[in-house]
Amino acid sequence: MNEATQEALSRTNFTTIDTVIVAVYLLLSVAIGLMVKRYAGSMANYIGAGRKVGTWLGVATMTGTELGLVTVMYSAQKGFSGGFAAFHIAVIAGVATLFVGLTGFIVGPLRRARVLTIPEFYEKRFNKSIRVIGGIMLVFGGVLNMGLFLKAGSMFIVGVTGLASDGEVLKWVMVGLLVMVLIYTTLGGMISVILTDYVQFVVLSFGLLVATGMAVSKLGWSKIFETVHTELGDAGFNPTIEGTGFGWSYILWMLVTAGLIGSAVWPTAVSRALAMRSEKALKQQYCWSSISFAVRFLIPYFWGICALVFISATPEGADLKALFFPPEGSTQEGLNNLYAMPVFIGRILPPVLIGIITAGMIAAFMSTHDSYFLCWSSVITQDIVAPLRKKPFSTKSRVKLTRIVIILMGGYVLYWSLFYKGGEDIWDYMAVTGGIYFTGAFVVLMLGVYWKKMSSFGALLGLLAGFLMVVGLEPVQKAVGLKVESSPGEWTEVLTSPQIGLITVGISLVLSVLGSLMRPDKAKGKEEGNLAV
């Protein structure tokens, strides 16, 4: 990062008092983990909070988990590059979550089956082998999925606080945050996660609303809409326009990913559902969460749009325009647009308020990490290691192994954030890596719950089809020729990531059905048969 860029990033309102606010907030989060350690003695308590979560706490903790800092960052990035057209993703997420709440689609039967994880359902519905294979794919896709979370969090801190991105300070800040996440997650499990999620939900909700109001007051509605039209044209409002980053295949892919998958199949959301005290509470949780599922996208999209307007059309952002949009013929590479939103927030918010919002954002960073760490580690313990062990696996040993795996995952996240070289948007990266798990899992869960003829062999083929999503990653696309260099520095996709995702879902569905018809399972017991409704 050159001197001009560092100078531009340093012009923030973040002060010493804001640093104190952030530090106090983070210390309180760790204290919660220490206080609830004594309640996390069993696996039901450690990964499921004893299945005693009520409706309103469930809404808050689900929102707290899904509204992570990485969500805010990738959503702002989409708003910055796509304008108001990106709002279609938020609408899809809200409507799909409401649908799940009204119908109990997939999550209702899972709650009735009283399982702690999705792979556990695979064993009840199919067999132990499917549980282990499903667990491996879930962990592989899920852990890969969170590989850039730390990078997004670090870029937010750089932009909002003015830290130099090439300094050692930033790396140590990230390590410190990661250590705090690991401490309170390994100690308190789901109980500490839910409590910190709740606090984060309150703080971040306040901060998001206040900051949004200040952004509108600063820029003005007419200027926001006029600038988006000037910079992006009709594509800034219409997501159906092809070749602009969206299009019909992208919209359909969002219906699957941000809609049905995000609410009914993605394990961190489903883990909240399985922790609810009743199926009725679960449905109420989803109905109310449909609002927050839409808002968690809408507000960050709007922040990204406001960042675009601030940088492109205000005197205060004039020094940033050449950094993000280098003039034609310039040899300078444009600054990563992930920095746009935090730089914008750092310049328009006053001291104290910026400290509160930064604390909430960093807490959101921690909240997402703790939930993901706990989810993937519990799957490794419950659904891969435990079924493969021939000897009894005590509760104490399970909790201990889960904690060890969480720490190992922390090391992976740090490594991957530093060394992955793909250039795709973080949201698209997450959709591809998550698709390794969910393209097959969506089909297998849906058919496993609602089609009695779904067999173990069909489930195996459906799950394995998810590995096709690996070719959606940019480095892999280039390696296999699905992304070709049409001119120096210009790359053209033969198949876009959304198209690869939709094709993978279709292949998984076909293989699941054909495999079930070719090799049906033998008749099952009454209890197992009732899992397919």
C-alpha cells in the first residue's frame, strides 16, 4: 500500500476514547465465557444450550450470528459495486425465511427428530456411513467457507481506525481478536455464544440505525439516487440486466443460497433452530427473524451505496476517488473496494459513536467466528469421530475434543486469510465454498424429509455431487479453463459461479433420485420411517 493510500486511510475520526470503548466491550465478552463455563458440561448444553432457548432470545442470537462483520463487509461491497440492484438479495432472504417460519420447511422435521446436528439426521434417516460422509463434506465446505472472515475483519479495522495495512500492528490485533474468540467459545460453548450474540444484537442494532440516519443526513436522498444512476446507470437499479454482476442466473442462485439455504440448511442457522425449546417457538423465531434476515443485508448494502456516493460525488471524498477508481491509462491498481465502507464510516461518524459501532462490528466478527467454530467442531466430534470410534466416547472427552478442534480451526483461519489469492467478491467466494456442502445437503435433506423412497445410495450420490462446486473458485476456474484471459489482465468466464452452482444442484437432484430408484433401502423400523413425512 503506497504512501498516498495510507494517508487517505489515516483521515478518520477514530480516537483514543473509541479505543477504550472497544477494549472494554471485548473484555466483557471474554468475561461472559468465563462466567458460563460451569454450565457447559454436557454436549447438549455445550452445542445446543440445553434446547431451552425461547423465541425472542432465539431471534436475537440468530440475527447476531448471521449479522457478522463479514456479512456487513461483503454486503457493503455488493452495494458499492451493484447499487440498489443488490437489494434483491435482501428481499429473497426475508421472504424465504418467512416461508420457512410459516411452513417449518426442513427445520421443523429436524427439530422433531431431536438431533443436535444435520449429519445426525443423516444417520437416523439413512445410516452411519452417510452421517460420516455428510459430516466430512459439511466441515470441508464450511471451514473453507470461513477462510476469508479474518481478512474481511482486518480490512474493516484498517479502514475505520486508520491503521496501516502493511504494519505488524494489524496482524497482532487480528491475532488478539482471534484469541479472545477462542477463549470464550471453548470455555462456554453455545451458552456463551448465545449470550454474547444477544449483547451484540442490541449494540449493533442501535449502531446500524444511527449510522444509517447520519449517512442519509450527510448525503441526502436525491444525491444518493442521482449518483448511483450516474455511476452505474440502469444496472444500479435493475438486477436482471446481464453482464453487470447480476442477471437472471444470479437471482435464481440467490433464491437457493441467500433464501432457502441461508435459513433452512446452513448449519449455523439450523443450530439455533435445534436449540429452540419447541417447534412452535422455532417457527415463531423464523417468522420474526425474516425481518432481520432482510435488514442484515439491506443496511450494509445501503452503506456500500453511500460509500460510493461519498467517494464519487462529495468534496470530502475527493482524495479517495482516484484510489478506488484510477484514471484511464493509469498504471496504479485500484484500491480493494472492501475498504470503501469502513473508510466512509470512519470519516462521517463522530468520536464515541464510531467507537460504539466499531465495538459492535468487532463483536459481530467474534460472534460469527464463535458460532462457526462451534458448529464445525461439534460436527467433527459428534458426526465424524464419535461414529467411527469402537469404544464409548464420554461426554468429557467429546467436549475436550470439540475445544481442541476449535483452536485448530483458529490457526487455519489465520493462515488461509493471509495466503488465499482468489480475486472474487467475498460473497461469491462464500457462496461457492459453502456450496460444496449445501448443494448436495439441500437436495438430500429435502428428499430425505419429504420423500419416503429416498435411499442411502441416493443420499451418497447427492452429497458427493457437491464437490463439483470446487470449480467455482477463481483459481480453479483458471486452472481448468472455465475462466480464460481474453486480453492482458482481462478474464472472461465460460461458466459463472452461479451457473456452476445451479448445475450442481440439478446434478445432485438427478443423482439422488436415480440412485434411490436403482438401489432402494430395505424396509425400516417404525421410528426411522416417521422421519420421512
